[in-house]
Amino acid sequence: MRARAVLAVSLGALTVVASLATSFVQTSNHARAQDLARIQREWEMAAAANAQMRATVSAHVWGVPNEELDVLRAKARRPARKGSP
């Protein structure tokens, strides 16, 4: 009878420890996801600024046609290569 009580208490304690560990991991994952989202936004802003500066510099080079800033629109306007599927 005493062994059952010890087993039940130890299993209950292990359940509490596992739930606390899970909540700690979830909290740290949430914080890391917020940091990643911030870094991604900063990277996208830097990439947009670089594209804008590249277009500005290219616009001042004689003989070089100006390129579209919107990459998707520029790809849609390019003619398809012969022989490509």
C-alpha cells in the first residue's frame, strides 16, 4: 500500500516538473520568435533601402536602362527564354 502512494506522489511530481519545463520552453520560444520577427523586419527594410539606392545609382549611369524596383513585376515583364519550360 505504501509503495502505491510513493509511486502516485512521484508520478504527480514528475507531471508537475514536466509541465513547468514545457511552459519554460514555450516562453523562451515565444521570446525567440519575437526577436526573429524583429530581425526579419530590419533585414527587409535594409533590403528595400539597398534596392532603392541601387536603382538611384543605376539611374545616373549613362547608357544603362532604369530597372523596376518591384522584383516580381520586373520578372513578369521579362520575356521567357527560348527552350525553357
